[in-house]
Amino acid sequence: MSEATASAGSAETGTAVTQDRRLPAWLWALGLPVLGGAVLGPVWWLLAPTAPVQVALSGETLLVSAPSSPELYAAQDGTMALLGVVAGVVTGVAVAARARERPLILTLLAVAGAALGSAVALAIGVWLGPASLADQGALGVDAPGGSAGADGSLISPLGVHAPAVLVVWSLVTLLVAALGHAVVAWRLGRAAEDADTDTAVTDPDAAPR
């Protein structure tokens, strides 16, 4: 066997090993957004605001008054939406850059992965955040016949109050990936036209007489 043949065989073997080590396309398209949701959840927990809750006991009835609830809910939902936009841009760019084959299928998988990632982020953020008011009250409010919790011992829990917020990541992923695929297709078309033009100029048979 010649050295050239041996070198070619080694190169093919190295290429096969490299390809085997890569993640399958469907796995990274679906799995990476889910892993991203595990990162997004703690970030949402750190950034989303909470507020002290006024609590009072009237006999055996627990009275809860959460100040500025609409503004608080909007801030929590808005924080999740902004994080979804950022995550969607990153996911869409990654899909457009890597999905050379079967771009439609991989884009749809990434959109589904983004939806799962949003659910994972919500679950982790709620789990890391304050417990429900009922659970906090059962643990921390035990002053019969008086008021308790006025010093902010109870904190409003985290949550998403507009379900549409959870689809922001998926929608942005779809839009960015579609735009990226269009740009890639346009560039490939321009490259093919330039190659045809160069061939026509350099080929004597194609040149005008």
C-alpha cells in the first residue's frame, strides 16, 4: 500500500470519528433549548421582582393583601418575556448556522425545544422563588387575634400570569431561524451566480465570438 493511500485512509477514518462524536442534528435542535431553560430559570428568579405581602389575622381567617399586584405581575411576566427574546435570538441563530440539511425539520424541533425550555425555566424559577402565600402563612403567621407579617415576613411568589409569555421564546426562534435560512439561501444563490459568471469568462467555448 502506498503512502498516499495510507494517508487518504487515515484522513477518512479521522473524519468518520469526528462525525461520530458530533451530536445528532435532531438531538441538539431539541435538547439544547431545554438545557437553556435550566439556565434561564435561575436567571429569571434572580431578576424578576417580588414584594412584601401584608398579612393579618381576623379570628381564624388569614387576610392577605399584596400591594401593587398588577404592576408586580407585569414585571414578572415582562422579565420572562425579555429573557425569552434573548434566548430565541440565540436559538434561531444557532439553528440557521448549523441546519444545513433538513432546515425545516430542525427549525420545528428547535421551536418545540424552546417551548419545553420555557416550561423548564418557569418550573425552576417558581421552585427557587418564595413558596406560595398559603404555605408561608402556615409556617410564619401564628399570632392569633392580631396582625403579623407586616414587616414583610411574607413575600409574593414568582409566577407567569399571562400564558402568552411562555411562547415568546418559540416565536422568536421561528422568526430568527426563518430569516437566517433566507439569508443563507440568498448568499448561496449569489455564490452560484458568481461561479457561473467566472466560468463563462474563463471558458473559451463559452466566450462570445
